[in-house]
Amino acid sequence: MTSTTCPPRTLFLPPQPTATGRALAAAAERRGLGCEVLPGRWVPDAVRGAPGPALFAGPGFADVVAVELGLGLLEAPVDWLAGLPRELTGRHVACVPLAAARALRRPAFVKPPNDKSFPARIYPDGSRLPGPDALDDTTPVLVSDVVAFSAEYRLFLLDGEVRTGSRYGVRGGRDLFPLDADPRGGEVREFAARVVAAGPRLPSAIVVDVGRLVDGGWAVIEANAAWASGHYAADPDAALEVLLRAARPRGNVTAADEPFLRPQ
């Protein structure tokens, strides 16, 4: 999938790309960009100097190859969701050290903010979370009240505006449908604008998941890095545009986005 010309950017993918990776690769080629599938968690010398690298990969893979590629990866602050007003989350959300979450003696939805160090799910109590032998006590985690969503949506935001999106779930089951064709698409966009205006600041390129609560009203589910988020039924060309900002050469990251760089 390597371009025969000198493209302005090159999209890197991990071995055995996902459906989203393949869709983004096709979008990159339509845009005249280069595309390289890496053979493993390293960057071969032959492609190390590829122009304007970008990356679509999971956090674990990205953490290994981003340094070699000289990439700056944008992500939301670990406590972003917890900093939103309850009127936007529809539930109590706290960002606490893992040690505090282990002390919970009630059901709660617990997840790592920006990686997949343990499964994000409802835990009957904190004793079911990874122990100190697996993860450090100080590891930040998000602890949420348990709520149910009647529909869930993924939104790709660039400079605070929804560029594309997709419904991905209905009442807990997978249900993919483009945002612009969804009957509630307008409501979703209006709610996203409220979140951007009222909530803590986000990086210029990010993915935000929102949902319609079973009890009524809209709520933010979580924020995700655009360079690691599946596109579902969203427009891959528009999703690529967001990704190219979210994963770009570190020297091209603006001062406004520097606070949102993933640690390396």
C-alpha cells in the first residue's frame, strides 16, 4: 500500500489491521497519502523516514512505535470525564487512585481513562479490580455510577466540531448507523456542542462517546483518542481528518495541544 510518489503524510498501521484500519488506509489513499503496515512493534529502517507520520493503533502498540516515528499523540486528560457537570454525565463520576477504587463495596463501572490496562466494565465491588501486584496503587481510574443507555454514539471532533459520527449501540447491543442518517442525529450534535462549551477543555482532535439514557436525557459516556478509536459507521474520510491531527509529528503539535500529549 506504499505510494509511488512522495506523499505529504504517511499513515502507519499495526500488523493485521482492523476493519477501521483498512477503511482509514483506503481513505488515506484517496487523499493521496502514503500507507504502511508495520511488521511488528518496531519501525523498519526502510520506512523510518516516511514524511509526516500518522498512526492508527491501540495504546499498547502506539506507546512502542510512537517514539520511533517521532509522533505526538493527543488524548483527553485522565480526569476530563470526572470534571464534567453532572447534567452532562447523568451520573456521578470520579477520578481516583486505583487503591481507592479497590476499597469500593458497591457495584460501579470502572475503567482506565486512556488505556486498556484492565477491562472497563461493571465490577460488583472493588475487590474484583487488579491487585497491587498487577497495577500500582496510584494508577488513576474512572469510577462511575451504573446507568443504562438506550442508544450510544461515537463522535469525531475537530476544533470542537463534530466532523462525523456513528450510532454504535442500542440497549446494550451492537447497532451501527451513520450519524447523519440517524433520526436523533440533530439532538446528538446539539448535545455535543453543549459538552464542548460547558466542559473542561479537550484537545483539538478527539473522539467523544455520548448516549441517550434509558431514563431520558443525554449523557457523556467517555472520551477516546482518535488514533485508537474504531469508526463504526462514521465517514472514514472525515474520521481520517481527525486522526491526522490527533497523531502527527511531535514538532508540529501546537502550543494549545501540548498539554494533551500522551506521555512517552
